[in-house]
Amino acid sequence: MLRKKTLWMGLALVVGSIALPLWLLLPHRAAPSSDPWDSVPVKKPGTDHTRLLNGPFTSGSEVTVACLKCHPQAARDIMRTSHWTWESKPFRMANRPEPVTLGKKNAINNFCIGIQSNWPPCTACHAGYGWHDANFDFSNPELVDCLVCHDRSGQYIKGDAGIPEKSVDLLAAARSVGNPTRENCGGCHFRGGGGNAVKHGDLDGSLYYPSEEIDVHMGRHKFVCTDCHQTTAHDIKGRSFCLSQDMAEQIRCTDCHQETLHKDERINKHVNSVGCPTCHIPNVAVKQATKVHWDWSQAGQDLPEDDHDYLKIKGRFVWEKNLVPEYRWYNCLSEHYLLGDKIDPSGVTELNRPRGDIRDPKARIMPFKIHRAKQIYDATYHYLLQPNTVGPEGFWTKFDWDRAARIGSEATGLPYSGNYGFVRTDMYWTLTHMVAKKEKALQCTSCHGDHEKRLDWIQLGYAGDPMTHGSRKLNASN
Amino acid sequence: MRLESFLRMAALALALLLPAVVSGQAMHPVFSLLDEQGGNVLVTARAVSAAKTCGQCHDSDYIAAHATTGHADQMNLATHGIERLERAGRMNQGGAPSSAAAMNCFLCHLASPNNEARLAALAGGQAEWSTTATLEGSGMVLRVSDRWHYQRSAFSPQGTLLPHHAQMRDPENHHCGFCHGHVHTRHDEPVLIAAGDIGPWSTFTTGQVIAPQKISESGLNLAGKERLVRAWDVHAERLLDCVSCHFSVNNPAHQQADPARQPGHLAYSPRRLDIRQYLHQPSHILAGSATLPAGSALSVQTPMRRCEGCHDFDKAHPWLPFKARHRSSLTCETCHIPQLYAPAAATIDLAGTGTHIVYRGGTPSGDVIHELVSGYRPLILPRRETDGSLRLAPYNLITTWTHGSTETGKARPVSAEVQPWAIHHNVTHGAFVVRDCQTCHDRHSMLSATFFLSTPRSGGTIELWPESAGVLPAGELVHQAEGFYFTAKPGTAGFYILGHSSVPWVQWLGGVLLLLVLAGIALHAFLRIRAHRHAEADGEETRLLYLYEPYERYWHWLQALLIIGLILTGLTIHAPGRFAWMSFAAAVRVHNVLAALLLFNAFLSLFYHFASGKIKTYLPEPEGFFNQMFAQAGYYLSGIFKGEAHPFEKSQHKKLNPLQKITYLVILNILLPLQIITGLLIAGAQEWPAISRQLGGLGFLVPFHSLLAWLFAAFLILHIYLTTTGHTPLSSIKAMITGWEKVPVHPEEK
């Protein structure tokens, strides 16, 4: 008789003779391509600090000292990041002999123009305490503000020079600490330019509790900022288009999503020339209007005032809701206007023109908010001036441009001729937030054909609509 | 003089500048508007003649002679509303619409022609002014009460139109949309469709809408609209124009040589009109329009670029099994236009007081919308293609009630004609198309849908369209209390759809056969058990006999499992809804693999049996075979109950009794090969459709295959039962597992 083992082997042979060909010949469902959720960090629940901190705290720095007892490295970490330094490492830039350091510390924009001599209100958003003037001590770890990012009590508010407002209960704030929430980031980043929704267009207070109509990640999928802006040793990933000079910190859609995930091959063919945001961010300022135009030259007049139209201290504004972006080639780097750069007063000065063009294989068409302004410049030396607006002698008090330019120039060290005028400036803002749900992404007719005409093909360097004229030809050697 | 030369300079500058301003389209030279006598209308103040005006450069006679006939008819009838419906009624009854005035070039070639003014002029009995009225509102023509005046500001001092007024262009979708259907190109306005607007004809007859907009963005009160994130029409979404497919047939950019008149070795013929010749004599016969109702003047067949002209079927459907079979049986539209969403007419009642129209998709006929509309799924009907083959294609059916022939003084009988309207537009792709096999391959198949025709009408007779229309009325009229319906029956047109079609008598016969076998077994088993109880065969001596080599056992069990698997998957293929342990698609695939294995296994064993000489065990010994068979049968029918010994002793060389031999001969030499051949031919309808068709087609092969499957199932059961007739009920099965069978020791062996 056969042994049991042999019988089992026989059974396996028979079943295998059927199962193997079935497995080989039947079509297999493709293994699921990478799951975007794999890249979303799972955050550990924070430690409850209620019993760990007893106070009393009379200043922010005292809280910091308490934090550092258990987290001795934290301040050192922060002090290496741009949240603290407000400037970059020295970089070589094209057409500039000297290495350049650029940051909020010394940059010039076309909103409130610059922080030098205007420190106290600007530095309310500095992750530190007491940046009143040029003499701030950037080497003192006790001046680091831990609470601005970690407070979860909801009542921590920073005032001038980053000092907490008097009303703040520091002990409650310290005991509440945890992972940064949308409120922590949004407190500064949604309010860039001096108020909610002013600067970015794709970042505003509607993102505190967004619906999926505003942002698919934060609305439909309940993301918080740090799900994408992931952090290593307090260095938060992400880069400022206006200030960054390298790609090191770039966050990309493709960190989580496959580039060619569209089921439609025709759409996948677009990714060589079109960045994801172009189609997936059809509009920004979805719920709250953003500032698109600021005319400083009309400031100082006694006209009827309205936050969204005219203010004596700031001039005339235009705001736009549901802003349709403008589109440019962009290789993820940009030019930067630096203080002292010569301008052509008859033309438009672009403060941070995106680099790349149709011949640049790294460049893709990307959406931008362009903020157009008229701001003060030196009519003799032909460069932009950084006026002093804040303080007893500043423009916002005296409404005297000459005096404001003089004080500002003393701070920047840039000579002022005494002769000023106003010049057109453009500032570009990359749009990467307020990603629409896929159902609302742009359609073919948004850019192609005679319907919506979002893209100006001639301006982008095409002979005409690439649908009929053909896509760009890139030199293979590039 | 100076002023004039300045004006001339300015005009020249404008002419040079405008091409840059008005994109690439502004190439048309300036021209004068001429009247019927060829006089400049600025001088004569008479109506514009398009033929004379455009005939200055283009060959008007050629164009008039080479125009899609229906175009002239349709576009120039001052028909609106009821008139048009009545015409639809006439068209339904096969009458050709009457022809009217000549075509009007401006209606299709001016950027913004005024169609409403044109129709008003026609309706107001001022047909000769209809061309002039088309120019109203463009800055060239002004209407003051009943008269049209030419606006001098639009003309040069020489009497020609200023360049920006003279810009003629290819027809765009909105031009075609004046008559053909609802066209919507604006991105910032939702699509809105008023039920009852019969102006956009294709939208009224079928619900087709030409718009790139996503349906979810439209203004229609559609149920589940937020999920309809598909464009109304994928081709409009992908920026194709009507003329991309319905091009002028001698347009050198599109012209397609008739393959039947081409030498076989040529893939492309570069001989065609040059652009100058084409602009002189552009044919206004537009490609397409082959499937409009026959009998109407519109059924012109022209070489349109069809789906296959642009799309590669095989590359577009990598997932689809039996591609060729699907391709030859279905039009692309059948799966790619699964649903129409705009209100389409179902019933036009011209026989009552006033006109009453019932729409599909839940759109109420009244003014008040009470509920969400749903659109409708087209009816799938067999269509005779130009090559003579039949393919299933989507249609809407419109039932038109009219009074029959009029006899004065008598009540006129009410009758209805049902007319099919083909659906070619509103194609979609991706997740919105029919992809689930069981949409068709199931008892409740999309292909045999019951389609609403009309609410009941007492005494009314209803008639289907004639077969000559090219669309076969494959189905039957159903009268129900709620109204008239049409149930499609593709089987009557020769379509056999696996999983859906069935030949009832085959299943009845097979079922009865199986039941008889089961009943016989039950009776036999009962008698055996009773006999066994009476005569305990006790303590009989046994010995072990080695009967089956390992390969024989392997072959047997493999075959057994394969046949069981084939029967189980076959059941699912036959009735996927009832035997739903796997999907239809999976069942087909598994069935095919198992069948291939069965074939392979059969060949291997045949080789083994020949090579080892064991084939002899299957061959009946001619001498006394029948007697032996009867002896064996007698044993099963009586001896077994009496505890008699088996009439034939098993041995290594005589494993099979005579009955087994004859059964296996039949099964292995007739049943199995037939089953394999019919199976191959069914699968072969894909690769060698001609052979399958010659041997009866699926309509014969599939029922035959399933009849054989019933026989196999019956044999299987009988076979398993008879294995229990050995020394003990399980000894034969054990033998097939271990190779050794326990057999009683005969007295002489002791």
C-alpha cells in the first residue's frame, strides 16, 4: 500500500497540474502602484505636558528655558533654520560676482517692501523674542520662540518684535504643547503681507477648516501642513519661491503621487511640459480674495478709507477672488532683485522672475499669482528704495516719502539721492496649495482651442496652440 | 482725393494688420455683396444672393450640385415647432421632406450669423431676404421694421465689405448646432436644456449634446449629477469639431480614397485637389450621415472617418477578451454611449388635441419639474452595415401617433409608427463606459432591454419600422397596462450571447436526463441496500490486486477535476446570474484554461496508452462481447441484489468490464472529441469566424456544447455511483487512489 505522504504528494501533483497553468495563463491584476498614503507620516501622539510644567512664566524666554531642560538640542536646531535666521546661506547667483545671502532679513518685495528699519511689526512673525532692531542677538537660544509652533491652547499671540501679547497665559500655552497644527503655521503664513489672504493667494484663513472644494488634501483628506512639510530636526521642508536659491527643500507632488498616474495616456504626455499645479489648481483665493495690485504712489491722501480699496498709509489696492492664475515656464528657480540692483524706471521691474523657458528641459508651465505694484524708487540712482514706514518718523506717521526714504536708506546702507519716484514692479507667487479635487481639474478646453484660452501660447514661446502646432522640441542632448 | 487715398491706405493697413489680429483665420479677401442680378446691393438695395456673391470666386453651381441634399432641405425650411414635428411624423412614415430655397453660405461660414432673423424672414414670407437677414446684427445689415438696410460703415468706398466683415471661416460646432443639436462651447455657463425645444434636432430625437463641459457642471437636474464627472461628449472635450469627422469629401486635408478603387499595394494616395482647386469647387457633401432613417432623403453614404479611422481597437482594449468577436458584433457606440442625459423624445402625439410629447429620462412633459431626471440607456438594435454584416448599435425609438388616411365625415383611426434614431455622439471613455461583461452576458442583458414606447391609447395600432431601414426590428412589441413597450431580442437576428441566450429544450432535455439517472441510481441503491440487509455477505476472503499504475491514476484524477471544473465554470458561463460563484469574465478564462488542460491531458494519456499497450484494456473483445455485456447488465439489474459475484473478474489486464468498455469508448471517442471540437469552435468564433459560422454558428454550437455537458454530468454521476459496486462501496475508489483494489478471492484460488 501507498504511504500517506505519497498520497498527499499525488494529490498535490494533480491539483498543481491545474493550479499552475491557471496561475500562469490567467491575467493578473497589476500590482497596485505605489500608494500615496505611504508617504504621509503617521504622527506619534504628543506627550501631555500639563503635569511637566508648573511655571510661573513671566516671559516667553522663561518658557523656552523650561523647554530646553528636556529638549536641549531644540533651540540649536531651530537657530540653523530660516525660521530663525531669515536669511539663506551664501549662494553663487548667475551674473553676480559675490556670493549672495538672501532672506526676509534683507529682501525687497512689493507689499510692505522690506523689514529694515521696520522691524517690530514685521518680526512679530519671527520665531524668536525681541527682534526690535538690527542689533538682535541671533546667537541666544533663550530667545527662540517654541510656542509659536507648538502652542495648542489657541490663545498664544505674538505682538511687535515677536513678544507675546500681554493677554497670553504663558503657562497654559506651555502646558498645551504638541505637534504643530494648521493654526500654528497659518498664524503667520496665512497672514503674509500684513493680513489674511494678502500675499500668496493659495494660502489664507479658509485653510484652517477647508472644505474639499478649497483644498483636496486638507479638506477631503484632512491633511495638516506638516503632512507635506515634513520636519527633520526642526528643519521644515519646503521652500520660498521668492527667497530660496536652490532646490534642496523642494516638496514635489511626485513625493507621493506617480507622475504618470492618469488613466489617460494623452494627459500623461503632458507632464513633460506642464507642472501638476497647472491643471490641478485651476483657481486660487477660492473663498477669500487676495491682493493682486497695490499702488503705493497714491498713499498719503485723505480719501475715504476701506481695507479692500484704499488706505491712507498704504495706497490703493485691488483684490481678486477665485483668481485665475497666470502661467509661465518655470524650472523651480527664480531670479531675485537685490537691494541696489539697477532698474529701468520706464518699464516693469520683476522682483523674482521665474527662470526657465520653452527651451529649458527642466522647465514646465506652472501657475502663478502675479502681484503688481507701484512702489518707491530712487529717481537719480535708478534702484528701488526701502522706505521706513513704521515708527514715529515713518511714512505711516508723517506721510513724508522723502523722510521715509532717507531713514530706510540709512538702515539698508544704500545711498539715497533725495530724488524719488514710483515704478511698476511685479512679484510672482508660485501656487502649490488649494489643490482642487480631481473632478475639478482643468479640462482640455481650458487651454486648447478658442474656448477659455488660459494659456497664451505665443507668450510662452510656441508658434501656436501645441495641440495643432505640435509640442516643444527639446534638444536630446539637454 | 487726399481723403480717399488716406482711406485706401487705412483700408490697406487694416487688411495687412487684421490677419495678425484675428488670429490665423483672417485670410478671406474682401468682396461685394451682390443681388440676384449680380448688381452691388449698395446700389440696387435689393436682397443679397449668396450664390451670386460667393459665386464671384467660388463655383456656386458646383456647390449647389454637390451638397448633402438634406442640408438644402433642412436648413431652408422655415419650420419651427409643430411644423417640424409634423415633418418628423412624415419622415417616420417614409415621406421625404419637401425641398425649399437654395442654401445660404453665410449661415455656416460667417462667425456669428443671425439664424433667428433668417428663420423669421422665411416664416414672414420674405424668403428672398433670408440671406440678407442672416447678416443682421453683424454691422453690415440693419433691419428697420420690415426692410433691411445695408450699413455703409461696413463697406469700403469701392463698395466691398471691409476686411473684418469679409472674414469667412470653416463651420464650427455652433453653426452645425443651429439645426443639428444642442451645442455648448462656453466654459463659464452651465449647459441648460429646455425640454420641448425641438430646434436642436439631434438633442430632441436622441438626447445628444455636443459640449466639452462635464455633465456634473451642467445646469440639468440630473440624479447623481456630482458623480457624472465626464464630458457630455469626449470628442468635443478633446476639441474635435463636427467637421473633423463630417468633413467636405473633397477637402484635400481630409479626403479619403475609396479603398475599393485603390490598387492594393497603396496605403495612401497623395493625388488630391490642391488648395486653389478646392477653394474654387469645395464639395458641400459632408462625410457621414449614413445611418439616418432610410426613406428620408438623408441616407447618403459618404466616406466618413469612423471610430476605427482614428482609434486602434486592439490597443485601446488590452483588457478585453475575444476582441475580434466583440468588434464584429458591436459598434463602438454600444459600449461607449451607455447613457444619454438630455431629454429625448419618446412619444410624439399628433393625433390628439394639440401636440403632446413624452420625454425619456423622467422629464415630465409639463412645465413643473417634480423630480430629478435620469437620462436613458439607449436601446441596442442590430444594424446592417455597409459590408453586409450585422452589428449591434444604440438607438432611441420615437413613436409618433397620427391620424391615418382621412376619410371625410368619418372618425379617423389612430395609428403610430415607431422609428429608430441612431446615436453616434456623446461618446465617453474610462470608468463611464460599459466594461462589466455581465451588462450583456447575463439573463438581464442590456441587449434585451424593454424600452418604453408610448402610454396606452385605446383603439390605436402601433407599427414597427420596416426591416429595409437597415436597422432590424429584432424584438417584439409588448402591450402592457402602462403602455406600449419594445423588448429587444437580438437572438431573432442571429446573435447568440453567452450567458444571456439559451435554448430551453436543450436545458430541459439535459435536466430530465440527469433526473432520470438520479432516480435510477436512487432506486438501484435502495434495492441494493435492502438486498444487502437480507443477505449479509460475511467474512468473505479478499486479496489485494494492483490495478492502476501511478500515471493512470494521475491522468484519471486530473481528468476528473478538470471535467468537474469545466462543468462548474460552464454553468456560470451559461447563467452567470444564477451560478455567481465567480464572475462571467473569470469563468470564461478559467473554462478556457481548463479546456486546454483537458485536451493536453487527453493527448498525453492517449500516447501513454498506446505506448504501453494498455489501450487494449479499452478495446472490447469482439468474440462474445454482446453476451458479456448482457451478462454484466444482468448482474447490475439482478445479480447484484442477490449477492452474486461479479461476472467478470478484475485483473491487471482486464480492469474494465464490457459495459465500461463500451461506455468509455463512447465517451472518449465520441463525447469528448465532440465536446472539444464544439468548444474549440465556440472559442474559434474569435479567430476563425467563418469556420464557426459554417458549422452552425454560436446559435447551434453553444446549445450543442451544453447538451453534451449535460451528458457528461449524467455520466459523471452514474460513474461515481457504479464505483460503489465493488467489493465494498469504497474499494474501487480506493483502488483509483492507491492502485490496489481489494477483490474477493475466488473459491478455486483457495
